[in-house]
Amino acid sequence: MIGMGIETSCDETSIGIVRDGKELLSLRIFSQIDMHKPYGGIVPEIASRAHLEKINLLLEEAIAEAQISFEDLSYVAVTSSPGLTGSLMVGAQMARCIHMVYGTPILPVCHLQSHFAVLHLEGVPTEFPVLGLLLSGGNSAIYTLKEFGRMELVGDTMDDALGEAFDKVAGLLDLPYPGGPYIETKANEYSPSIDEKPILPPLLRNLPQDQVSFSFSGLKTAVMVLLEKQKEISKEQVCWNFQNSAFDLVERNLKRAIAKTGIRRVFAAGGVLANSTLQKRLQSWAKMNSVELFSPKKKIYCTDNGAMVATLGYYLFRKGYKRDIDFTVSPSRQEIFS
């Protein structure tokens, strides 16, 4: 069974083609980072126009790389939520066109759920329930994944997402956008003492023990105050402190989510998982706490991509899910099965 995934939710245009939900035949991605860099964040109008300009070319390249024809497709899955409305509409129209010309079934899917499905391309078993840790530029949340197409929120962010916080702190330090890779590089250049702890204030320690919540806005403010009070402090030390404080909160929330749900199997996904330091910390934490944790081995699977959409589409198609061309797109998360 060969399926296509179309991803245009934010600032990556991507087409992925997979076979039987486990074999990648093609993955084409156009990143808009350089286009948004002058503005220090995503500009919706620029994003949607870039999708329009690139999606046809990527579609042609993916079909050629996979060495298939449109008639070979069993389904076309497309991100329909959440995301930038204008950007989502570009992918939706592409899926509708393929359906109208070739009769290919359409599967509108949730972008967030797709991030977890991509792990199955790396051989992760499809067992439920499982906790899903999603860390990206727009999301910091933990879900209970009940089945393909259905998940329940355990804890969300109260303000900034972790990826957003990386970008804002990078701005305070005059580092380029997006901030994640530059902050990690600077943090790795700092040599802490053996017992050195982050000097930034601990995050959300006063919450009830059963509450799972992220909040990174205060951490950004703490970095700003630190820079004002200790003008001699190096960027490397600030980055090390910021990363460790942020990742401490991620680990605490995972611990609370496991205690709350009793689920000790975790899928970690999203763009922030491209941070090697976070990957190593999570794996070490999971081993120490007897938790089975899976995260993408390939950095390309951390970012938004069509392969993750196609993979989720495969499992939903097997369950009999499909929609007509009159499906809608939404900036907020929608359940596949209500």
C-alpha cells in the first residue's frame, strides 16, 4: 500500500511517500527558515505564499524519486489541523486536486498526531496506550495516545512553547533565528564544575503534584534579568543555564504524567527533539526511571515533514477512515475520530 503525505502547516513545505507505513520511498522538504529569519519568527503571509510557490515542484520530485505514478497511490493524507490557516489551505487544495483527477481517497490528519506516527518508520512497535511528549516551536504538551487518530491532553503549556522560548532567548543573546541550534552549540562550549547547578530559578515547583504544566515565559524573563544583573556573564554560561532549567521542567512533567496515568511508555517528538542534548538527557532519565522512551533517530523526522503525515495516513486508512473534498482546515487541534 503506497500513500502520500502533504505537510504545509507552518514553515516547511513537504511531500512524503511511504509504503505500508514503514518504508520511506521519498521525502522532499523545503524549509522557509531563511525567508523568516529577518523577522525573528514566522510571518503567515510569507509562509502561505512560499507553500504555493514550492509545492508543485516538490510533488513532481517526490513522485520521480519514489518511481511511482499517481495511479499507484492508495491514499493521500494531508495535514488539516492545527497550523496557519492560509498554509493549511495550500496543502488541502493539493490533496483535493489529486483526488479529483485520480480518485485517490483523501485523509485529513492532525499535525500533532503525525509527529508521533513517524516513529513507526524507524521500527517502533504500534502498541497503545502510550504517552506522547511533543516539544516544538508552537507546542509543549503531553498526551495519552489511545489509538491512531485519538489522543487525550494530559498537560499543556501555559504560555510559551519550548521552541518559542529558545528563539526568544536567542534574541536576547543576539544569536540567529531559529535559536535552538545556536543555543545548544553555545551551551556545549561551557564547562561547568562537577556539581554546578543552574543559577536560574526553578520552574513551576509550587504546582500541585498531579498537575502537568509547561511554562517558559518566566524562564525567558529570568534570562533577561540575569543579563542585566551580571553583565560579565558569558553567552555560553547563559545558554547552559537556560537549557538545563528548561529540560529539568520537561523531565519533571514526564515524571508527573507517568504517575498520573500509570503509562511507562513514551513517544517523544517535535522539532526541539533535534537538540542532541535533550535526546541524551531524556534517554538517560528514562533508563534511570525504568521508562521505555522512543524518539526520532533522524533529525529530519523531528521537523515537520510529509513522511509523518503519510505514515499516520496509512494506519487511519487501514481503519477505514477517509473524507470527501469538503473537509475543513483549522488552526486548532481536531480529533480524527470524535
